[in-house]
Amino acid sequence: MEEIIKFVDVFCDSYNRNVQAPEEEQILPSKDILIKICSTLLNASCIRDELRFASYRVCFLSGDSDYLDAFVYAHKLTLEKPIPFSVDGLHKLAPALNPNMCYLCLDTSSDPFLITGMIASYTSWEKMAIGEISDGNRMPMIPNIYVKSPGEIDGCFGEKSLVSYCFGRTVISRPDVFVKGYVAEELKSGSSVPHEELCQFMSRVLWNVDSYQHGGTILIVPSEEACSKYVGIKFKLPCRYLFQEEKSLIDISETAREKELSSYADFIAKLTTVDGAVLLTKNLDLIGFGVEILTDKMGKREPSMRFLKNDDEPDKTKRFNDNGTRHRSGYRFAHEVEHSVAIICSQDGVMKACTKIGGDVVVYNNITFSLI
């Protein structure tokens, strides 16, 4: 229970920082109510239905609210007879709920809580998040709890995750790593790819890597020569960014370019499912995949590390040896190869990005993707 209380505390603090001047329908329930809700959701998340675990979102919009009038594509549907909010009730309803287009509505005005209906909407926020389109319909901007998988829930505002709970651990997401900070500046340096386009590309790649649940590493370097002594490339497959020659990239239409970006990003993401890293230049040209990082060619001493908290302050509780082989080799690579960036993705969906600054390997934990 202490872990759930911590998650709720962090969710409330993060929500209050991120949501300025909320309307009445955007105000979170009390912490006591949220603790009860999260406990029930975590228990329900571990129950399978026909060999599958359900994923869905729960919101707290009252039945008489007119808040949805601002979202003409979202519709409140009310159950003729409310259902008690319980593990059994969630188990029965969960298969009908699409977390990308739907909220389950919960009335917390009295205890026991009641499931009163759902919000059904047509959204395109996933395509916006991965850069496939530049505008569209987002989830109604209300607080909600997103049940992701067994033992995992997110505290969200609309589709935006603010904090995650994963098997007793509370994690604050970093959606801004490719937009600002050391990694963003390093990727900009020496790259001819427009930075907004690079952010769209990385968002789509990481979105797909996360969905594959395989894990992987992406190494971004100034050139193949810069890293040649530290890598063994099993599958060398030189390929220009967006599969195009330089002249045709200038000539193609914006729509065609977006399609090329989507296709290329999906291609790169799939390569991460092969054991070994994917190696890209800063212009996002592919060098190869199935790449082994040759740590025996690197210095014997541990690199100097600087793990950053969500507020960019150093996290002195973390150490180099706290991480597995994939992470440690990525840190060593970033330290040895000047002006490189290593992005390391675990099977459980945790992602990190690192680069060397002033002799230290600076690590951003729990990176995620944001709407462009």
C-alpha cells in the first residue's frame, strides 16, 4: 500500500504542476479516493480474459457535466443501471474498452464507487504522437488512470502520461529529451535533418520499439569512421535517410515526405528486434544492425556517470553497476565515441538516452515520446 500512496502523491504533484487553472471537470479526486481506485485497478489488471490482459482508461467525469461540448467527436454514453466499481465489474467491461478512443466513467461522489458509462470518441492522437500527421483529434483533456498491463498503471492528463507505476515502482516520464537538453543539442550538432523532423522520427521509432517488447539499442554517431574500432557490424546495410537520394528529398511533396518518414522509422524500429544495436549517423543514414559494442576495446575504468532526475538535478543514488550489460555497454560507447548518442530500451519498456558532456556520461532515465 505504501507504494500506491507514493504513486498517488507523485501523480497529484505532477498533475498540479502541469495543469494550470483546471476547470471543475479537470480537478483530480482526493488522494484517499485515488488510492482506492488505483488499488482496485492494479488488482483487476492481473486478471486475464481468454489469454489476454485488458488495457483501458478510467476517468472521473460526472454524469451531468457539459465539458464534452468542447469535444464534438467525443460522446458520453450512460449505463441504464450503474455497475459497482470492483475487480469483477472491471473484468466484465474491460474487453469492450479501447484505451486509444475511450474512457470508462467513474462516479466517486459516494462509496462504493459506481461505473456510470463511458466516453466514446474518434481520435487520431496516436498518429500525431508518432509524427504521421501534424493535426487531429486528441483524447478529451481530463485526468485519468491508464491500465497498461498487469501491475502497470499510468496517471495521465488526456493521452499524456505524467507518472507510471510498475510493480511497486513509481516512475516520472521524460517526454522532452529530444526537444531540449544535452541529448537534443548533441543530435542537432552536425545533422542536416530538421530538428522537428528528427523528433518525429525518434518518437515513431521508440513508439514501435516499445510495442515490440523486445528491447534494443540505437547508436547515433557523427560517422562510421568515428566508431569503427568500437563496433562489430554483423549486418552492414548502408541506407540513406528516407530511402531517398538527396535531390529527390528536395523535390517530393510534404505528404510524400511524411509517408517516407513513417516507412523509414518503422523499418529502423523493426531492426532493433535483432540482437545487437542499430547504428545510425546523425543524418539518420543507416550504417548497419546486429551491431556488437566491443567493450574490450575500450578503457577498463568505469566512465564517470551523471544520472539526471526529472528536474535535471543529479541523482546520486544511481550507479554504473546498477544496470545490465546492454545499458553498461551503451554508456561505455557514449563515453568512448565523441559526439555520439546511445538510446537503450529495455524489454519492460523503460528507455534511457545518454551522451558525453564534459567527461561525464549524462543519462536521461524513463524517456518517452511526446505529441509533436
